[in-house]
Amino acid sequence: IPDIEPSTTTKLTIDGIDGFSFHQEVELEHRSRSISGLIQTDKPMYKPSDMVRFRVIVLDAELKPPANLTFIEVNIFNPEGKVVKKWNAAKLFIGVFEGDLQVPSTPMLGMWSISMTVGEEQIISKTFEVKGCLTSTITVRSPIDLQVVPLMTPLVKHQGLHLTIAAKYDCGNYLDGLAKVELYLNDDELDQMQEFEVHGLSQKWFSFNEKLDVPDNQRNMRVTVTFIEQDTSKDTGYKWFNIYSLEEIGTMITASFVLLTDRTVIKDTEITVYKYPYQVELVKDRLQFRPGLPFKCALQFRYHDGAPAKGISGNVEVGWLGYEKAVMSDDTGLVKLELPINGSIEQFHLDMIMYTNLPSSYNMKPTEPIDLEVTCNKRMSFFVYYVISKGKLIESSFVKIRIPSTKHRLTQIKASEKMFPKAKVVVVTVTKGDEFVWDSLDVDFSHLGNHFDIIVDENVFKLGHETVIKLKGRPGSYVGLAAYDKSLLDISKHHDIFWKSIEEIFNRFHPIHANDADLFHSTGLFVRTNSYTVLSLRGSSERSGYYINRPDIMKFPVQSNFLDTWLWKNVTIGLTGTHQLNETLPNTSASWCLTGFTIDPKYGMRIVQKPVQIKTILPFYIVENLPYSIKRGEVTVLNFTLFSNFKEGCIGSVTLYNVANEMELVGLPTTGDYSLQDECITCELVILTCLLSEESYTKSVVVPPNSGVSISFLVKVRKLGEITVRVKTSTEIGLKMEELEKVVRVVPENILFNKTISRIFTVEHAKPYFLNNTLDITRNLINNSLKVQFLLYLIDNVENLLHTPKAFAAPTMIDFFSNIAVIEYLKSIDSTDKYFNVIDEAEKRLMQKAVAMITTNYHEIMKYHNSDGSFGHWYNSKGSIFLTALIAKSLRLASKHISVVDANKIDKAFNWLASKQHSSGRFDEMGEITYQDLQDGSRNGVALTSYVMIAFLENSHSFKSDKVKSMIDKSVNYVAGLLPNITDVYDLSMATYAMLLHNHSNKAIALNKLIHVSTVNEGSGERYWPRESGTVETTAYGLLCYLQAKYYEDSITMVIWLKNNLKISSRFSNSHEIFVGLQAVARISSIFAPDRIDYVINLHYMKNRTLHFRITGQDENTLRYNEEMGLTIHGASEMISVYIVGNGIGMYQFVYECSVDIRNIAEGFILNVEKEFTNSNNTLNLKVCTSYDPDMAPNRSNKAIVEVNFPSGFAVNKIENVTITNPVQSFELLYNNTTMMVYYTSIGQEWSCFRVTANRSLKAAFNRVAYVLVHDVYKP
């Protein structure tokens, strides 16, 4: 293949020679990339001073290390996109490079990335996060594992269930408690409820009260089990003797410890009841039969657990064929049949009547021949077969049939590692009637290729003991091992590599696209013929051989979160094919996943199918069951369990520390030191002593042998953000103290709103500036929650631009562009540094933060990228004109600031857009309508067409071809031709801007018309374009028109209006308005760069309070002045007066935030919530319905979000649609399933409803109010 560009159209021409008349052309697909790769890190998250260890694995199209590639380039980028470590010539060892990075003690926090480059092309990159605070000393912290399984396969004849219910910690300790079991024959039809005690494990028979009918072969029923862990103190028989001596504290201990420490787990289990003890499947040799030819098939019998059912006897009857035969399943559970088909039969029905009861797999060995029977309805004199794998022709041959026949057995194809992981066998022949007949079969060979096993003789060890790890693989192959706490998988699986990763690489290398018009093309081959008729023996769907084993993709159990790794090592397998390691286990209690991969030059890569589970345990340790988040001011229970593996009982102490005075320790009315041990030790008392002070709270308890004791503390949190929960344990026998530490998120009691007032000012000595600024304070403000900051420049709250959800594409795209606009703005004001002679560190940090954000956004955006170059609203959704235009121009801008942007994807996106232009020049939305003003096309498509043209014209320097320029001319002329009929100011502003960028001959007419329809405030002189919706965006485009026309002085009035109305909220952002507004602000900021600044600012507030400060070009504090003002609100608003005298230009902001009680606030939407507590208040059922206010225009919202925040201690269990007309598009669970975001494409005046069920996992002594909120993404 010649060295050509990937985008070049390539054709293969076939011409006859020597008088043979033949000419055909075939378009070829040119794939430039011949290598790919994987990156593995030892964990997904790091803290300052950690060591990042990683492996880069390079593979070719055959999943082997590239033969001619010795060196690669590896870079590690910080969140700003700057290279912090670089390997220009990283040497590969059997396709693997290992490296590390020491995270600085004061690093830039956020998402870092590792990239691998070959030549000029970036092959792969992977991100990891650096956070400022992670859990430090680790102990086992597993949640309760509740298992509900039937003891035997439930059959309808049983009319009941025999269930096993087990409750234990992952470390293996069984728990005692109370089980409440509810049986539902239908979803809401309760058959019965029983309560009974469970001591670790219980097996119980439940007879149905109502007869269960199974009209089909099976029926599902629901079992809900609520397990309440038993507080050990209730079983001790202890009574509060001598209560008079505890009159101040005894009652409080009883209330807080006994009533509030019962931790609850609820599990819903779907159990299938079957009519028959086994299932049968018809396995066909082909999807269709040919009249006149025998049809081969088999009946596959299996038990419901997948095991083969052998020895099943009965009669097979085939309707319309008159076929009847007594059969019995063989050892593999198969009954093989060959059915005679006469020429008149078009379809038939097969029945099996069984007499008695009972599976199977036919496992191909690497050297075993593939036994195929080639059958044709006409006599064959020859056929040709092809074996295709990984885009290559592995084997082919011409088979001559000496005596023409309708069938021929083919046994010469042997399985080999070249066919790994899957291959396709294609057979073709030509009949005497000039018919080209073919068929194909997919064969799975994923069990071939390389092999690798990890063997550990034991699975449970004491801390610090040694274990022997045995490895088996190909001699000389590389092995990379990793062992990490399996709770890491709950945080992210992104750091590790799995078999699915290999499959994704394979599919990227060798995609075969279905082609209904040319089914043969779907095989990966092509056929060209002058005269033959091409016949297929199958439909468009593929067939697979029934005898091939398919490996299961392993699924890890979900565990609690914390961070630790144990083993990171590479070895080379010796000549014997084995290797043994003696490794010392860590001194940390945890459950570990030991995994690994091997790579061999000849046999390729293999990943261990099932990681080895290893547990390290302490003789005495503590586990936590802490909530993910709690509300400030809420009295919350912090639950822990002490476990003892001693043969005798012991006394253990747990101390909870009040770190940095972040919480109030609740439980005793006064501090003190008291002991009950002398009086009550003979009563088997669990709580022996309690020691409480402001700094710590200690409880001492008796822990029975080989058991656990629950301990809880009542706390009330004082601060927002993150708090550190730290406990230490000790025993009476002097064992080493164990420490457990976890960060818990604290959320505000109410919704926190941010608002901004911004003003641009120009002052001269003769013309001072004065303005009264009124803070917009809602009546629902929570007392004493207002906080106000005075800032001198706009973008200090840049982090607040990133609070839109990310479960769909549009907000992610808009956030991406908003942050690019922030960077452009910050760079535009860099010119002031030459006047100030100072580099402001705060501005530098803002720049770094914005770059980090767009790097993170970029990786998120790529999830919505389609193979045709477009971008959709949801994963794998249809391409959207609006989104593709938005992201194409965003990526072009981003490429100036971050290096990870793929230029080919930008070109492909613009090419896709150009291909969707109508012959008139107009663009119409093809994807979902989520932004009505821009996409609906009701006004001749002027808005969307102009929007697409703006994207092209702002990047016109990148387009050199006459074809693109002609496309742009056509669309701009289309918009210009409609200019006399454009009445909507939103359409007019974008059309005018597009014509100005294009330098169209009608640009002056359009601009004059735009100015004519503007509105000017009589008092302030501010110019804007009012509209029912989109006023800010329209005015921002108007400002861009003024700047493009170089009406600089007149533009200042629009900037002032924009600053007053461009609201940047920390909770919801009118994102599209913001990014257009910021673009306009960035443009004007680059134009107005004052060469001298000297003025005095006076702030007057709260009647008699005043602040004075002076700004000069020589002052190091010039770029920003922060003054936090603790304003006490009197009434519904607060006035702050600003008086500025001197010389210069600038902009100031008042950024203020307040907590708001959102109950009974309605704007734009109608919301109805029905709530019901069931299961002894342990289950919360919500039905949420919302509709769009009929008084609003337009009559539908844009993309909408319903946010459901649950009370502390509740976590989402399931969600289901109630309405079909406008179903939920997607939903996202946040904060350990305590908050749910539900997404709708739009919401109209009809009710859109869903149900959600949440189960209680923890208890709070005093719950704060939870809420449900609905809002429009683009117009919150």
C-alpha cells in the first residue's frame, strides 16, 4: 500500500487480460493506524507525594507486540496540559514500557493524563486524579453482604420457596439480626410477610398463601428482605441496675446507643419460578432451510443453572412433516436430528414430548479440525473456502469434488492461534446456472492464543505473612502483576485493564459493517462479477457455531471505597512455563484483587480471566459503615463494628476524634469520666465505659470471641465541604492501636445560590462614577446566610461554570466552550501586565484551573463522538447539527491551549456538517430538539444556518478548499436573501454576525436593521435586544456585530448591559447565554487595554459603613482587590453604593451567595411529588410528576433535569417510567446513590412521571429536609 493520507479515496481496479473482457472497480478503506495500546495504572486516584506507577502496552492488529517498534514517546500531563515528565525514547520490552512519577508534595490537583505517541500520532492516553485528601491508614471497611438465594430451583409444583438468607461482612464474619421477608407474587401484590431472627445464616420454607399460576414456561416474583443488624447490647441480658447512680447519663446512653445503632440493609431479589425442571433450545445448523435438502438441527437440554441435562427421553414430533421419533439426550444434553424436507414445505413446527428428567459444551482443542458439512441444493463440482481473522486471510483453498454432489464434508481446516480471538469461515461455489452461492459461519476462538494462570494455595492470611504465588504461561513471556484493594473498583475500574479492553482494541482494528444491500460485503470480503447472480444461504444476521465455548466477562463485586495497592511487579516466565513468587502480605486488613496479564511475541496478549481474591485479616480490627454525605446541622449516627478473631472475649476501646473541631460530639449532656465495669461486669455488659470531651469520645466494649460488636457515635457537623472522621481502636491486652480515617461530604441544609452583579466603568478626573447596586435577595432567604464579595474583575468564580450535569452532551459542550472563553478573556487582559509590571498569582491559578477544566471536558466530550464525525446528545445517539457545530469550533479553539485535541476529529466534524447542507444552503436539525430557540427551524432555519456558518467563518483560516468556500457562500447567501423577512431579533443578530464575518455585500443593511430594533435605556444609555427568551444571547451577538464592524465606543453600552444580566450561578448556569456572553466580553477586553490607571474606589453599605482603596498601575494589588463583607440582611434587599474618582477603565463585581428555602417556589414548571414510607419506614417510595407551565412560551421546555435529593441514610434502589409519551432519557446516580438526576429531552404540558424507590441504610437522629427540583438546562 503506498504512503497516502487516510482521507484519500483509494480504488482497486480489476481488468481482464489476453482477450478476457472484464472490468470492475472496488473502493478500498484505508486504515492508517496499525498499532494500538493500553495503559494500566496501579490505582485511579493519588494524593500529594504518592508514587504513580504505570504500564504502557503496545499491540498490533494481531494483538501482539509490534515487531518493528522498539521505542515510543510517553508524556505525563498535569491538569493544565503541561508536560511534567517525558520519555522521548521509552524502550519497549515485549511491547511493554513501565514507568513511574513522583507526585509533588504541593501538586496541581485535578485530572492528570499519561499519553503514548508514535511518530506524530498519539495512540492512547489515560487519565488519573490527584486529590488533596485521601484516606490514610487503612483497615477493613466492608459493608454488610446480604445474600438471598433459593436452596433449589423453584418449580410451580412446589407452590413455595426454600430460601437461604445469609448476612455477613465481606471479611467472612457472620452477623446476627432480624430479617423481614416480603413475598410479592406480582410487583405490588404482597403474598406474605414474615419476621425471624438470623444468626449468620438461615434456611426457611415459605409456602405461598395464594396459588401461583405460571401460564408460560416461567414467571418472576419479587422477594424483599430487610435485615436489621442486631445491637449486641440487646442480647446481653443487661438491665440498668443502680440507675440512681446514672440519673444524669444513663437514659441518654440507652436512647442513643440502643435505639439508633441498628444498621439496616434492604435487598430486592427477582426469583424465577419455572414450570419444568429444565429448558430446551433448538440449535439450527443454519437459519433457513432449503426445500428438498435435509435440515440438520439439535435439541439442547439444560438445567436452569446451565448444567447439561443428560438422559432426557421422549418423543420428537414435527408438524407438517409427519416426523416422529423416540429420542434421549446424550452426555452433552444434545438430541441430534436430521429432518427430511420435501419441495413443498415452507415452514414447520417441532415438538418434544418428554418422559423423564436432564448439558453441554463441545470444546475445541487448538489442533482439532473444524468439522463442517457444505450443503447446496444443486450439485457442486467445486467450492472455495476462506478463513478470515483480524482482517487477514488466514487460510483458503479450492476444493474439487470428483463426483458432483449436493454435500461435502470439510475437515481440513484446523484451529490455530492465528484464528484468535474469532474467525469467519466463508464458502462459495458457482452452479451450472451461473449462480454465485455462498454462506459463512462465525467461530469463537477466544480460548486459544496465549494462556496464563495465577495460583495461590490459600486465600486468607494474617497481616505480614508470606504467600506463594505460582504463575503458569508461555516460556519467555512477559507477566505484569498488580494487587489492589478491591474496593478501588467501586471508585473506578478505569485504572486497570480487562478482557473487554482487548476486545475493544480488536473491534477497532477490524470493524465489519453490516451491508444489507451487499450481504457478502459483510463477511469482510468483496465479490465482483459480470454475469453471475449472487445468492446467499442466509439472511443479514450472522450465525455462530453452537459448539464453541464463550468465556464469561468477570464482574467484580461492589465494595466500599478506599485506596491502597499492594503488589506491582513484572516477571518473565521461565523455560518450564512456570514462575514462583514469595511475597510478604501487607500489614493492612483488606480484601485484595490479584490480577495480571501476559504478552508473548508469537502468541500475543492474555489477561487473567478471574483475579485471585486474597484477604488479610487482623486478630482485632474495626470496620465502618459511614454515610457518603450528611447535611450540616443534622444529628447523625456514625456506625462502626469491632471484630475479634480471638478464641476468648476481650475488652476493646474505640475513640472518635473531633478533628479540627469540625463536629459536635453528642451523646452526653456533660463531659465526664465514668465507669460501669465494677458494678456490671458480671452482667455481660457490652458498654463498659464512656469517656467524652470536646476533642474525643471513647467507648469501651466487650467483644465476644470470633464475633463483632456494633458501636455508634452521635455527632452534629458544623462545617460545609469535607470533614475527616478518625477513630482509633485498642485492646486490654496491649495490641497495636489501629486507626481508621475517612473523608465524609457535608452538604448544606438548603440550596445554595450564587448571584453576580457586574459593572464596567470608565472614569476621568472631571467625570466620576457613581452607582447604587441593589442585591437581588429572595424572600425565601435563610437568615444570616448571605455572603458578599467585592471583586475587581469578572472571572474569579470560573469554577462555577462547571456545575451543569454531564449525563448528556450539550452542557458538557457548552461548559467546554465557556472555559475556553474564560482562557481567551484572561489572555486578553494579560496586556495589562506590561503596565503593571506584575504577574498576578491569582490570575495564573485561574488560567491553570481553566486549562485543567477543558482537558477534563475534552475527554468527557469524546464519549458522544460518532464514527461519522458528528456528535450526539446521548451515548450512541444520532448526530446533531447544533452540537457538532458547537463542538467543532470549541475543539479548534481548545487546540491552542491543550495538546490532546485530535485535529482529524475536528476536520471530520466540519466535513460532516458540510455534507448536511441542503441545496438551498439551509441547515435543518437532524438530531433531537433540545434547544428550541436555535434548533426548531420554524423561522426558515435562519438561526441554525447562521449558527453553523459562524462556526465555519470563525475558523475560516483552516479551510483552504474551494468546495468549503462555495458551501459557506451558499448558506450566507441563503440567510441574506431572507433578510427582509427576518422579524425575530435572535435570528437577526446571528444572521448579521455571520454576514459581517463573511464580509457579505448586505452586511451594512443587516447591521442597520439590527440597530434599529434595539432598545436603549433612557437613564443609563445601555443598549440591548429584548426578547421573551434568549435576550442575553441576542445582545451578546449584537455586541459581536458591533466589534466586528469596529464600532468600539458604542459597544461599551452593550457590555455594561451584559455585565448586569450575565448571571453565573454556582448551581445552574444558563450555559449557552454564558458562553456567547463570555466570547463577547473576551473580544472587547482584548480591545480595551488602558495604558494608565489611577483611581480611588469608595464602597458605602449598611448606612454608615465605608471602605476606601486606591488602584494604581504600580500597585501589586492592582489586578484584583478582595474585600469580604459580612452583611446582615434587613428586609428583602441590600444596597451597596460605589463611588469611583480618578482616571482609567475597569470592571467590578459583587459576587454574593445565600441559602434559599426552595419549598413552594415554582417558576416555569409544575411539580408534584407523592411519597410513601413502607417496610417499617425503611423504604421510601416517590412518584415524581412534572409538566411545563401552560402560561410559558414556547409550550415545551428545552432539555430538562429533575433532581431528587433523598433524606440522609437513604440510597436509590430502582427507578421506573410511569408515562410512556415522554419517557426518561437517562438518569445519573450521584454521591453513593443518595442523589439522582433524571434527564428528559424536553417537558411539555403533559405530565411526565417516574417512580423511584430508596432504601434506608443508615439512621439519622434528626433529619434535615430533602427536596426534589426540576429546571431547564438552558434557561434555569
